[in-house]
Amino acid sequence: MDFLLEPFAAGFTQRGLVAGLLVATMCGTVGVWVVLRSLAFMGDALAHGVIPGIAVAALVGVDLTIGAAIAAALTIGGVSFVSSRARLPEDTGTGLLFAGMLSLGVAIISRSGSFAVDVTAFLFGDVLGVTSSDLILQGVAATIAVLASVLGYRAFLVLSFDERKAQLLGLRPAVARAVLLALIGLVVVTAFRTVGSLLVFGLLVAPAATATLLVRRVPTIMVVSTVLGWAAVVIGLELSYHLDLAGSAAMSGTSVAMFFIVLTGREVADRIRSGRTARAT
């Protein structure tokens, strides 16, 4: 037990654990809609799209979360504008904004070599540097994400499988889609301090994708996804402490590894089941 509890003895590691669990709660809930709605590319674009906003905020000396929020709003608005005005598929607009915002962020960073340490922190996260104010912000964001998923459950569910049916049922798919994109932006903006803007995508998609391999009903998928995210956070922090790894990378990498472990286990079980059926026949 000492081996397992030792990493969380200090106050800053306890704050990191709480922050990781809050991020996993947000990602585990919203990530289910990302996977079901096939918005993984949009989530990735937002994770990279906040980089120029964070870089500009760091340069002018304002709160990084404000810069990230503005950049996320511009990315979402840009994707919607390109998709509606240019009459191009949504993934085309997403790809354009993905490349454009990432290029802008790299350009800003390359012209400002005075904050390389800060750049590393907000790109890859600093889970052990989380403050009490960060925890409050993430707690509020997690509450909003969970409540929005519960209140908008029916609209999100129908939208994920049949947008035309959502329209016929009067569920306002355009509004539901806008709220869903806003939730993804909320997760990215509030999670980058913990796991970094480049690594949040792992916790956003991997636990939800893993949960879909294990259960079928959407509410159960959300619960399992959140629990898997919590497990990835705890295991990742344990690995980070004992193996001297970056905490955010360990958490994100653990969540992805869990997906492939479950996928491999399911494939092996299916092969064994098929073999038994064939022998019985």
C-alpha cells in the first residue's frame, strides 16, 4: 500500500490527482458524444486550435484560459462559416482551421523565444503545477459538462444517430450541435493546464472509445468511460512518479493503451468463442 499511496503524499500531487479526476469526468462524459457523433477530428482541431490564443495570452500577460477560450470560439465559428458559406463538407472546414490555427500558433511561438518553458507547460500540461483556482475552474466546468449532457441527452442522442429525425422531432439539431461543440471547447479550454492542449485529445476520445467496446447503452457508456478515465489518471500518476515520466503524457498514454488492451482482449475472446462454436458444430 505504501508503494501505491506514496505518490500522493504531497499536497501538490493531491491537487494534481483531483485535477486529473475532474478532467477525466469532463472527458468521460463529453467524449461519449464525440465518439458517437464522429467528432474526433473536431476535438483534435480544437485541441490544436487553442494554441495561438494561449500563446498570445502568454505574451500580453492575461489569463491563458481567456486566450484559449477566444481561440476555441474562433475555431468553432470558422468551421461553421466555411461549412455553410463555401458549401464544403464539415471535415474540410475542420481541416482548414486545424492547419491554419496550428500554423498561427507555431508562428507566434517561433517569434517569441522568451517563454519556451511556458510553451512546454501549456502544450504538454503540468499536472503537478495545478493551483486551487484551477481546481475551482475545472470543478465548475465538470459540473456544466455533466449537467449539459444530462439535460441535453435526448437531443444529443438523436443527433448522434440521425440528424433528420432530430429535426422532425423538433429537437433543434443546429442548437444541439452548437451546444455540443461548445462543450468540447469547454473541455479543451479548462483541461489544457492539467494535460496540455496536445494531450487532452487522448483523454477525450480513448476512454469513451474503450467503453463502447464493453457496453452498449449510452448512459452506461458514460459511466464506464468516466471510470476508465479515472483509472487512467491514477495509473498515469503512479507511472509518472515511479518511472519519472511526464504526468500528462502518462495519463493520456495510459488511456490509449487501455483501449488497445480491451480491443485485443475482445478479439481473443471472439476467436476462442468462434473456435468453440466450430468444434461444437
